[in-house]
Amino acid sequence: MHLGALINRSAARLKRNWRLIVPPILTQVLAPLILTTVAFLVLLPLVVAFGLIGDTFSLIQTAIGGFLVLAIAIFLFDTFVTAGWAYMNKRAVVNGRTELADLWVGAKKYFLRILGGRILVALILALPVAVGTIAAAASVLTLKAWQLTPPEEITPEAIVSLLSPIIFQLLGIVVVIGLIELVLYIFLLPWMQTLVMDDLGIVKSIKSSFFFVRKNSATIIGYIVISGVAWIAASWITSLVWPNFSYSELTNPTEYSNGAHLLELMLRANNIVYYVTSALLSAFFTLLMFVIYADRTRSPEIHASTSGPAVSPASEAAAPPSPPRKPRRGIRYCINCGRPLIMLAVFCPNCGARQPPLPPE
């Protein structure tokens, strides 16, 4: 199925599963508001106070420590919600319907794996930057400053002749590192989809992501272009309708004495319109990536079941079951994903599909 048809399918699925908007609202609207509120009401007043009394050590300790605590708390909250959100997308794609209860189920099931995956992906993306930084430092160390004439005799031509090779080397390093980061970003883009859809481990999901993008590179590049244009347009439009904010205002101690003005600063610091728009775009494009992955990796029977209308549990039970595989050693197979189940299973623990009753002996 081409990308345009997959976009239409994702829009239809999102319309039927509006609950998929809740997790990005929590992570991209609620979390920044909480972060800003704590920073404005607790952290920034302490930093300004230590600055006024000249206690530099306490100022640095409070700023760095407070920032790290807030950053770690927000990161863990975002990862927990994202784990549940990923499972909700899987349910919407595989079963056609998801509930808010799936957020808690998926969060408990995938939190540790997605947390580890995020850390591993960050390390993979940071490795080229670290190598590039070392290469840039080595390039700068090759600068032969002793070749310069005494300061009173320095000419612009001497400076240019000395620095131009170093500048070109640094530009080359930046370009190469940028290209490597872009390639890694593309190949790691669907790692979460591979982890959740196929119930893989962290390392296997990374490997599967590389394999999937290699086989579907045109579709993934089209996805990146369309989503990038959508986010750029949203950022530009929301910047026009929301007032600008200057962070230099926070350095003025009098700003913290007026509660109404402080609330105004908090609202201006958070572009609520952009946060909400970003959450809506995230809900759509995340679901789209799940739909793309399912379309490229699932069998035609799964495609047929996921392209139709959402099936309720009642109609699912009333529908005639597909011929099951022959049970073997007390095991039967899920009618939806094909995973082996115990004979008495009512729901599949992998995809959640309801199983037909056992045939009479």
C-alpha cells in the first residue's frame, strides 16, 4: 500500500480512537507546564536569591542539581507514558480499537524495555558526536601558533593562512558528523514500533529497525519529509499567534514579587498553542509509523482485518471463527497474530484478541 493510502488509513484510525491523543497531551502539554511551574516557583527564585547575595557555589549547585532532578523526573514520566502510548497504537492497528486502560497495561509491560531502548539509541547517536569532538580537538591542536610573528607585526594575511586549513577541517568534520547522524536517525526511526509490534528485546528491536528501513527506505524518507513539513508549518503558524518571551526578564528580582505578572510570564514561556498542535501531530504521525510497519510486515490476512471497521468484543464473539490450527500438546494458536496459546486461553496475551470457544470433542 502506498504512503497516501496509509495516511488516509491512519487518519481514519485516529478518528475512531481519539484516546490516542491523551498520552501526547500528557507528555507535551502537561509535563512542560509542570516543569515550568516548578522552575518558576521554586528553582529560579532560589537562583536569583543566591545571585543577589553573591553565593556563587550555592547558585551553581542549585541550578545544576535542580535542573538534573527536573530533567530526570520528566524523562521517566515521558518514558512511562510513551510505553503505554506505544501499546495503545499497537492495539489500534492490530485490533482496530484501543482504550485508556491500555495505557496502564502497556506502560507496565514496556516501560523498562523502552527506557533501555531510549538510552541505547541516545548512546548510538552520541558516539559520532564524541568521535567528531575528539577529531576537532586534535585538529585544533595541530595549530602551529609559534609560526606567528610577534603581536605587533601580525597581519590579516598571516592569520588567514594559519587558520584557514583548521577552519576547513572543522567544517568537514561537522558535515561528516551531520550526515552520519542523519543516516542513524533514519535507520533508528521505527525502533519502538519493532519493539512493541513484534514484542522484541532492546537490541533485537534496534537490529530489526535497521533491516526494516533498508527494505522500505523510500516510504520512510517520504514519512520524514511529510512530517518535517507539517512540524515546520505548525511551528511557524503558532509563533505568529503567540506572544514572544524574553528570558532576560527572569533575571529581574522584582518579577517574582507580582503573582499575576509571574503567571503571565509562565504562560508566555509556554507556547500552549504550539504544545497542543505538536501533541496532535505526534499522535497522528506516531500512529502512521505503526500503520506503515504493520502494512510492510504483516500477512495479507492481518491487513484485511486491520483495514476494516473496528470490531467490538460482542461482534467478535458472534463472528464465525477462522479454522484454527490443529492443537498440539495442549496448545492452540491465536486467530489474530498466530502466537501459541494454552487451550483454555480466552484472550491472546500478545495482541489481546478474543479467542473463539473450543470446539466440542
